[in-house]
Amino acid sequence: MAEPTSCCVEPGGYCARVDTMFNMPSVHVLDAAWRDRSSNVAAGLRLTVESHPAETGCPSCGVIAVGHGRRVRRLHDIPAFGAPVELVWRQRRYRCMEPAFPLGGFSEDHPLAPARAKLTSRAGWWAISCIQRDNASVASIARRLGVDWHTVWDAIRPLLAELADDPARLAGVEVLGVDEHLWHHTPKAGKGPKELTGMVDLTRHDGRPQARLLDLVPGRSGKAYADWLFSRGAKFTAGVRTATLDPFRGYSNAIRDELEDATAVLDAFHVVRLGLKAMEETRRRVQQEQLGHRGRKPDPLYRIRNALRAGADKLTARQIERIETGLQAGDPHFEVTVAWRCYQLLRSAFTATSLAEGRAIATKVLESFPSCPVAEIARLGRTLRSWHDQFLAYFTTGRASNGGTEAINGIIELHRRVARGFRNPCNYRLRMILAAGRLTHPNLR
């Protein structure tokens, strides 16, 4: 080991300058030395510290205890100078002298670290901040601290659980989104169902939604969503005014049963995707009927497939000419032409400049699509008619949508890739709430 660093020592034996750099109230640095790399310990800084002496009462009876020596605790602190930091804490021991309460000896309680912890308190909050703000993996944080993955996670898991289960997180939720995603793809004992249902707060602040993940529950079903809503209590459900969802009856039934005063809104993205699917199915069917095979490069309908998917307002004159040429050559009965125009009409309902204009277009869609001679469009019309109220609610709720929920899913996917997958659903839930839940705490700066 290298020689201890030289520093300015006050009469009390403390390193004043190092104490200031250490920045922990009532903790004094006694020694600072560089720790050379060994077989199982990375090179880094080793600091020997102790707390300021103070009167301490017995935790059992409250009587002032007397000092009874010290014990050495080895902790890991926030990295410094690009290297891990090991703290050698000379923790004070006390003994209770009250005969009626024979507690015996006990160690001092200090904010430096919780009992039986291996990381300092601020190292735990620093690790949480790195995951939340820098998209860091637990493994990378463990390398920077010079510890094992389990050491880091065991330190931050109780902190995350306390933040995630704080009832104050659910206050002020007026717009609630719901969506599902797959958190694993390989059936394995203990991992539970592949699907999780995520609840997202989409309440607008300063006119813009600030999406944040509220919770994740196992399963993709109306019961999973309804049970979660019921467990939140009547105060929470009474405050929800708008509930967005994709076209899934399970979620719709849960909203009907548990959010009686909320307006259910069908997500615009999913509605447009239904229209795109109907148009694409029509194009493929006509392709098979005319040529007897799937689309190939020289086929007229196959050549314009990408242009057909785009919105008419985004097409150039050349692209429109290509579409017209392809339809004339490959669509003798004008079925694809009708399906494409219906798809564009459905899109225009959501891109209209005013909500009144958009609602008028949506009403026209509901009235005309079910009787369309193109089978795929007629089926789409019946589907939208069954979601009549939820479809039109988009235009009465200020364009409420599930877009923020999809953004939260993107953040979840990112952190799942960073972590190279998860095995424990409880750890998965805590990690994703930290990543996308906008958790706040005085120690998260």
C-alpha cells in the first residue's frame, strides 16, 4: 500500500481539507491512502473516518450510554478521482449502564450508512440517480463502486420500493393511460406471464402531458387493470377524468366498472393503424386475385405499397402520379382505390385543424364505412361503430391519446436492453418505475 497522503492536520487530529472534500457532516477523515490492486480488490482510494463524538442515549431506555470502544466497518462510497472509494469507518460502540434494561453494547447510529449496509447512504442514492438520469446499468455502477451487482441492488432495492409505493405518487392523476408490453419471451418458472399491464399518468401540465409510469402489474387482462384500479382506492379513481386505451375490450370493461365518471378515449394511433391494416389487406387480396401470388418487385400494386401507407398531405406530386399509375394497372375493380381513400379519410379526422371539423369527418366515417362494398373496410366500419363513444371522445377531450404511454414503453424497452434482460418481475417493476416514473426525492439532485 502507498504511504498515506499528506494533509493539513488540525490540533484535534482531523484532516480539515480532506473533511471538506469528503463533504459529510459530522464525519472526519483520519487517513487517506491509495489502495493498490490485489487479486480480488480493485485499486482505489481508502479513507479512514470516524464520526464526531456526541452524547448517545440507549435505544431501549434512553439513558445516556458510555463509550465502549470501536468496531471497524468497511463501506464503499461514491467514486472519486476515477477510482472506487473504500471507507474504513471506526464506528463507536456504547454500553448502557442502566441495570433495569440490560441491553448491553450497541453501535452508534449515523446517517453515513444504515445498519448492516455495505454502501454508504449517499452511494445508494448516487446509484439510483445514475440509473434514472444516465440510463446506466446496475452492473456498470457496481464496477465503478468496486463491488458486486448484488451489493448495489441490495442497497437500492429498499429505497426504490419505498419511493415506488409512496401514495403521494398517485396524487393529481386526471388522465390515465394503459397499455401492455412483453417483458420476457422465454417461458421459465418463476418469471410469471410474458405480458405486463402498465398504467401511465398523462395529466397535462402547462398544456403538455408529462407522461410518467405509475405501476406495472402481471398479465394483460381487464381483471389485472380493474384490480389495480380497485386497489388504488376511491379517492384516486374519482380524480381520473379521462382514460385512454387501445381497442381491447378487457381494458374498456375495467374502465367502465372502476372509472365510472371517466371518459374513455380510443387511441388515435391504434385507430389509424386499424385503417392501414384494412387497406393493406385489401391490397394483398386484390394482388392474389389478379396475379395469383404474393407481391413481387415488378407488380404494380407492390411497387406503390409504401406510398399508399403515407398520408395524402405528405405525398409529393410525383408520388401521387405513381399511385394513380399503379392503381390503374393493378386495381381493375377499384377496390384498392376505395380502401386507400377510406384510409386517407380516417387519417384526416385526426389531422384536421379544428376539433369540430375532425369530429364531423369521424361521424362521416362511422356512417359510411359499415356499408362500404369493400369487405375489409366494411369490417373496419363495424369495429369503429362498436367503439362509437370512445372513438368520438378524442374530439371532446382535447385530443387525448395514448402517445405518452407508447413513449413510456420506449423507455422501458431501452432499459431492458441496457440490462440485457431481467429474471425477476419484482426487480423489473422497480427498475422501470425508476426509469420512467419521474421519481423525486431530496437525495436525487
